[in-house]
Amino acid sequence: MNKKKISASEKRDRLLGFVTAMPAMVLLFIFTVYPVFYLLYYSMFSGSLISTKKTFVGLDNYKELFVSETFHKVLMNTVVYTVLFVVLTMVMAVIIAVWLNGSKHKKLNSAVEGFIFTPHVISMVSVSIVFLWLMDPDTGFLNMVITKLGGSKFPFLSSPSTAMFSLVLVMVWKSVGYYVLLIMAALQTVPTSIYEAAELDDTPKIRTFFKITLPMISPTILFTSVVASIASFKIFDSVNVMTQGGPVDSTNTLVYYIYSFAFRYGKPGMACAAGVVLLVLVCIMTYVQFGAGKKKVHYQ
């Protein structure tokens, strides 16, 4: 079989492409590939942050994790937080985006978009400090309003039964504006001729929403849900500032658990093992979401 000869110009173009991509490939290896393999490697050792000595323990770190009741609770907390955050954020983002996209008041829309997007660019630490004051059980502004209206003080972050949901609400408030803008961008790409055809057929608006709008923007919804899920698994700042994993480990999430083992308890091997579990969970979650999306997502 005769092989096609590569011309000098093609070789030059391939070399140029390789050289151009090399800086990105090097950075990807240094900051992504190498840390993943080092995480796997170090998870099989025990040691401390103040000593270079470490002892190979194999899978003992993983065994210790999975027999720990605290770790089981942390995993459940993380899953509950992720489900609540993603569902509430996606539902609110779609509703707000559809409302803004259908509104004919352009100036009002711009003001609302800026208002709901602003929390996204504010530091998470700043947001956490503000809401820590707002939700204070004794002197917080929210409880002051509730008592003025004749109600009893709400525990917010001080009760194990309400602390996680309070954290979710804070994160939804901060993040929803970002997803609204993404979904609005998708809505503006939907051909108006489809809606005009639906109007000619006297199709109810609710049916138009579920049969036309949602299917047409389903790729963006899938993308935003995956991004939101990954972000929810990485929650740390708000937990560290507002609850420190309490009360009674009710808000102790996986990343905060990793931080605690690494920097509070001085067990980096255990922290790396928990980090590997986090990596596996994120991969599984992303795979499941994309797998489910193959049947539900409609690409134009």
C-alpha cells in the first residue's frame, strides 16, 4: 500500500501546531495530570506535614475512611447539599431566565440582570460574613424581622436540622445569576418561527414551555447542571466561615473534611485518600449526568 507523502508545508504546519499547543500541554500536565497521580500516590502513605518521613500503608487509609461513621455522614451531607443546590439553582435560573427573556422592558431587564448577577462576583468570604450576621440566632437581622412580625426566632445555622438548608440558600443566592445569564443566552438562540407556529396552533404556554423551550435549551441546562454539581462538591469557603462543619457535623462536607485532616489533624495521607474519593465521585456524577443527557438532551 502506498503511503501518502507529507509535504514540507504540512510538516511545518504540524510542527507549528505542536509548538503552539506545547505551553498549554505543559501547564495541563503540571497543574492537573501530575497532581492527580501524586494524590493517588500519597494516599497510600501515612505521615505528617512537619516531617518528610512517611510510611507506606497501602489501602489502610481507605479502609479507615470507609469504616468511619463521620466519613459516611460527610458523604451524605455532600450528596444532600449537591442535590438541593443543583435542583434549586436550576429551577430558579430557568424560571428567571424565561421571565426575563419574555419581558419586553429591555431597560428593566438589564437592571434585573445586573442585580442578580452581582452576587456572583462578590467574594464568597464576604458573602458568608454578611449572611453569618443576617442569620445570627440572637442579633441577626432576619430573626429581628421575624420577631417583629410576631414569629419566633428561627435557628438557621445553629440547628442541625436547618443549618444545611441555610447554607444551600446562601449559595443559591450567590450563584443563580451566573446560570441565569447562560440560560438566557441559550433562549435567545431559539428560532422565533417555532414560537410563531405554536401560537398559530393555539398551543398553551405551559405546553410550549415543556415541549419547545426546554428541549431547545436542554444542552445548556445539561452543561450548567454539570458545572453546578462540580461546584457544589467543592464547597468550602462558606462552610469554613459560617459553620466549621457544625453543628454536630451537620454541614461537614467532603472538601472541608479533607482540609480538616490535612491542616487541623496533620494527616495528609488520609486527606489524600478522601481527595481520591472526591475525584471518583465527581467523575461518576459527571458520567451519569452525560449518560442521562444522551436521551433527554436535544441538539439542534
